[in-house]
Amino acid sequence: MLFVEGLAMLRQLIGQVQELLDLYGTPLPPPLPTAPLPYIFHHQPPTILAPPPQLHNDRWCYMDLEEKPSEDDCYDLVMRGGKFKMLGPPSKRSRKERKLPESPSNKTMEEEIWKEFPEDLHEAVIARLPVAAFFRFRSVCQKWNSLLTSNSFSLQCSQLPQPPQPWFYTRTHENVNTGAMYDPVAGKWHHPTAPAIPTKMIVLPVAAAGGLVCFLDIGHRSFYVCNPLTKSFKELKGRSVKVWSRVAVGMMSLNQSGYRIMWVGSDGEYEVYDSKTDTWTCPGNIPASVKLPLSLNFRSQAVTVDGWMYFLRSDPDGIVGYDVANGIWKQFTVPAPVHLSDQSLAECGGRIMLVGLLTKNAATCVCIWELQKMTLLWKEVDRMPNVWCLEFYGKHIKMSCLGNRGLLMLSLRSKMMNRLVTYDVFRKEWFKVPNCVLPHSRKRQWIACGTAFHPCLTAKA
């Protein structure tokens, strides 16, 4: 019985092999001769099966594992000519060996494809380029150069958030006409080849708002407004009050469009310029509670907080504020810190700050204070690292604040030294600014004055 069962299983296996070979094209050898099964076992020599002939049209069958690729040690099952073989994992190839097959889609897109590129998407992409990169792209073609005058491109730029870090527009002693701009994100100086204001008079930056910078000539007669990036400029109308003495200047942007500029003299004269009406006006009057003369600190730039312009003053120490919309004046008496010099107002997130030099004996340090609204006192919040201050020991240092909005730029000078540093009020971090050097020159420029502005391609004077 065991022999009969074994022979039946052998016949079943031969049948399965026959089905497989019929399916994959390899012929079977001739079947074993069959005979009626006797009840008595007769021993016969085994029949040797000849190997199947090799065919030229061998067919391979691979299991499809590409739909679910994995990183484990799985293997591909391969069947060839009735034989089963396990292939090892595919070897890793370098990127050079895994090059995509060349096809028209992998080649450079043709000009016809660029013509079909949506214009609004094209402008949206360019509007999000860094400012410095945009000016390099302007030289590609006339169409890209004309984007600055496009209304749709201006709309794309207006929908973008304001850059978190301002730029600094400065004037140097060696190059008073053209100036230099510093990008704190890239840590790089940019040197315009043409003056921002096409005038023969020497004009200095005194205030800024948004992407515009306000200039005043050294004779205190004419005001100019300019976008330093696009050279869009405007000379403001003559003032109705003829004051040729030194004045303090402030500038603020309006929510919808336009800007306002305010100048104040020590004797109490002031005017406000509105870009919408293109006129100078003198709204309101200085009340008797505000002591005259104002004794303004002209080295300090004005700051704008919630529609108010604040100016630093002395005698008494403190600040004076003006509500531009309602024409209301206020005076705040705030005692100055002891041993303070070269102080200047700053603003950060609606907070009024003060930056200045503290000098005692031969030691000098830069300190930052914040105005406490409840007590009207200055509270020290930070100071320059002591390692940096050691460089100033025993030297007569003068300081100027070139930008006073969130990120401060300070110019520290002595007879043989001119250092530029920035201070991030939010992060309380100090950074050294690289020297301002003209292209193709090793001569360092000495910064005379400057102001901070937020680079904007579509801001128009």
C-alpha cells in the first residue's frame, strides 16, 4: 500500500510540473511508462529523466514588488525554465548611475512653454524674491525690469508681510552724495551707483517710514522723500513757516496710503506735511504746560507709537509727544540716568526705549533702557558685553544711533576708531557690523549719519 500511495503522489507532482511548464513555455520530458498496478512489487531499475532542452526564448517571471517598496531584507522570486531561484536585494547605485532617461520633458523648457506661464503666478513668484536678488533679476529682460511700474505687481507686494529686519541707509564722510545701504540679514553693504536725490545740494537722511526715507538739505530749507531702492523721489513744497535753524524731524506711514512728515523747532514752531493733500499745515497749538524753548535733542531721531510722535528733550529731561491726527501736545518729565551721554530714543513693539553711553572714570559702556509708563522712569534692560566695552577703556567715545526701530545700529567713534554694531531689542543680541568698503577698494568708509527703513519695491514718494 505504501508503494501505491507513493506512486500516486509522484504522478500528482508530475502533473503539477506539467501545468507549470505549459504555463511558462518549457516542454516536459516524455512521461514515465505506465502499466497496470500489480499486487506484487516487481523491482525495476529507475528511469533517468533527461534534462529539458534549452530554448532560446527563455521567459522570466518577476514578482511585482515595486508598488510597495521596502527597505527590509526582502528578495525577488524568479522562475526560469521550471527552476526557482532567489535573487539578492538590488545593489545601491550612485546618483550619477541613477540618471533619468533623456526625454524632451527633462530638457530645458522651450520658449513656448514660458509664454503659457500665468502672468499673475509669474509676478507672485518674483515678488517673494529677496530684495537684493530682485535687482539682479531686473537685468534679465525689459519685461522684468518694468515690473516696478506694474499695478498687479504692486498688489502682489502689498499682500506680503513687512520684512522683520529693516535696512539701514547711511551717508559716509567720503561719499556724501550716494551713500550706502546695509542689509543685516545678509550682512552685506550695498553701494548705489547713482545718488538717491538728483540734486547738487548735500542732503542728509533725517527720518524714514516704511520703504521711504526723508532727506533734509544742510541749509534746512528743502525736504525730499525718496525710495532708496527704486530711486523714486519727490521734492516737497516749500514750508509756510520760514525757519532756517536746526529742526527735529519725524515721519509716519498712514494705514491706507501716503505718509506724514513733521518738523519741530526749539522755539515751538512746527508743521505737518500730508502726502495726500501735498500741503504743509500747523494743526493745534502748543499749550502753556509745555515749557519753551523745547531744548530738543537734535541728535536723537523721533519715534512713532500709536499715532504719536515723540521727541527727546532736555531742561527738563524727558520727552514731548504730539498726536498727529488730533493736534494735541503732551510733555513727560523723565529723569535721565546718571552719567549718561549721547542718548537717543528708540522704539520696539510699541515700547519707548533709550540707548546711550554710560561713562564713569575711564570705563564706557552702551546701555539700553525702557520707559516705565506707570512711574515714568527709565529701567535698564540690557548693556553691551563687557568684552566689547574693554575696547573703549580710556578713550573718548562718541555715539550716534542710526536706526531706532526694533533693530538699532550704533556708530561708536574716537580719534582712531570707528565701530558699527547692531542690537536686536527683541532678542537682546549684539552683532558686529562689517566695515563699509567700496567695491574694488580697500578703503573703509566712515559713517556720518543714517536711518532705518523697511525695503519695499513698490513704495512711491
